Amino acid sequence: MLLRKRPPGDLATTTGRQRACKVGRAARPRDALALLAMKLIIGIVRPEKANDVLEALYRAEVRGVSMSRVQGHGGELDRVETYRGTTVKMELAEKVRFEIAVSDPFVEPTIEALRRGAHTGEVGDGKIFVLPLERAVRIRTGDADEEAVTPLGG
Ligand SMILES: Nc1ncnc2c1ncn2[C@@H]1O[C@H](COP(=O)(O)OP(=O)(O)OP(=O)(O)O)[C@@H](O)[C@H]1O
Ligand SMILES: [Mg+2]
């Protein structure tokens, strides 16, 4: 039998995860599992509650966060009269949008933190959307997926 010496980093000597990265997306066997392992959580909240949300996220040990200002509408229709009859207008309200990519164990704590920080009990408190997240990459290190959404110390 012919034994060939494999160079370091050869596909046969790498782990499943490393191999998946090397051979490209089409052949990534982890894609389906990654969808279960990570989520992108979008929280749209009142601007005046944004700091409370940040504090609640910090207490829940959720560290990676993006925030942006958005204009939104919750779906309620305000009817106004015009001289041609009844028309519908949509008033947009200022909101803050959080985007938080987390590994599975942080999904419920993140949702709870968003609720705790943003809740007033009045209409317009906001919404939380949870999306499957296929990939994440830490640019500096190349860390992928759950490692990429787990904060490094220091
Ligand atoms: N279906 C949706 N898709 C995208 N964004 C939404 C949706 N529903 C609400 N939003 C966003 O969330 C913001 C706050 O929505 P809001 O809290 O008014 O939702 P709601 O369903 O009307 O609940 P509430 O009855 O408490 O007002 C909106 O201004 C909009 O930015
Ligand atoms: Mg509303």
C-alpha cells in the first residue's frame, strides 16, 4: 500500500468545520446545522428606551450589538378625510433598530432583555424578529459562526 505524506492543512487532516470553509459554500455540510445554531435578532424599540435595552443586554451578557435609527409603522391605519372622500395615511414614527447575532443559548436571554428594556405597556413598544443566521465571520481572526458571535476577552 502506498502511504502518501499529507502536507499540513491538507483537507484530509482538517476538521469538518475547517474543511467546509476550504471547499466553499456549495459543499458546506454545516449550513443546515448553522441555521439552528445562530440567530439574528432584530428589535425595533422606542428611541427613549434604547439605553434601557442596552443595559438589559449588557446584564444578559450579550455584547455584540448594532443600532440604527429607523422610521416605522406598526400597521395601524389612520383614516383622514379629503375632499374626494376617505383616504388613508400612514404616519411614520422614529424607532431604534437593534441587530444582534447570537448563538443559540443567547436567543431567549436576548429576547427577554429586549422586552425588559423596551416595555412600557403602551401601544408602539415595538417588535422583535428572530431570523435564522447562516454564517458569521470575525474579520480580524477569520473565526467563523458561533465563535464569531461569541465575544473574545480583552
Ligand atoms: N410587521 C412589521 N414589519 C416590520 N416592522 C414592523 C412590523 N410591525 C412593527 N414594525 C416596526 O416596529 C415599530 C413599532 O411597532 P408597534 O410597536 O407599533 O407594533 P404593533 O404591532 O402596532 O404593536 P402595538 O399594538 O404595541 O403598537 C414600527 O414603527 C415598525 O418600525
Ligand atoms: Mg402600534
